[in-house]
Amino acid sequence: MFESRPKINIEPELADRQLDTVSKIFLLTLWVATLGSWFYLPHTIPVHFDTLGKPDNYGDRSVIFIMAALCSFVFVILSVIGKYPYVLNFPVKITEKNARYQYTLALRMLRWLRLSTCMIFLITLFETVRAGLGGAPIFGAGLWIAEVVLIILPVVWFLVKMLRPEGKP
């Protein structure tokens, strides 16, 4: 059974609005780059890379549209979840006293995850297009490391902040 949690409206601060804007710009850039690169790619392109960043599987160039669509889907899901912070899991008990602080942190974490997701897909598209056009990988093994860090770092950062008393550094 779910505990009853305060349902309060959290107004985004300037930093939140800026994160939202940058995330939307990255998502739009992903779609523009996807559409723009479609015409230059051969019909068969690398669709998977090994841990060193070298292509190890090939498929149809339409995969780049699947990547953009998947990024958009994750973006929308994280946005919808952000409308209901009281349903999220928290590392502390949510009370009337700490709800605003905890919800604000959770919503900011979701914003960072949206940005990270867009960055990951944009970098992956860049590497895929580059490889599809015959170029060598730029990120190589660093690509999957960067992807893991871009997802794990915001989660760990905000979980640590959530575990600290409100207002403590």
C-alpha cells in the first residue's frame, strides 16, 4: 500500500528552466541531425559498436530514426513522471516538512537525466553517422564509459543530496 504523501506544486527555478531549454535544444538537434544525415548515409551502416568503439554489427540506416524516437520516448516519459513527484521512490520518508525539498531534488534529477539521455543519443548518433560515412570513431572505448557516467552521476549526486538534511552542503 502506498503511503499518503503531500501533493504540492513545485515551481521550476531558473536553473530548472535552463535545464529544460537545453534538453529540448539537444532533442531538437538530435532530430535535425537525424533527418540531415539520412540522405548522406549508405543504406547499410554500423548499428552496434564493441567496447573499443569499432563497428561489430551492421543494419539499415533507418536505425538512426529508431534512436531519435527512443530518445524522444524517454524524454516524454521522464517529463510525465516529473508531473507526479509524490509517486517516486525516495531514500527518506516524505513528510510535510521535507516534501518540497525532496520533490525539488527529484525533479531536478529527472531534468538532468533527460539532458543526459539526449546527450547520449546525440553522441551515439554522431558516432554512428561518422562510422557510416567511413570515419574512424572519435570516442572509442570512452563512449560507453561516458554513457554510464552520464546516467549514474546525476542519480548518485541527487541521492546523496536527498540523504542530507535540508539545506546542509
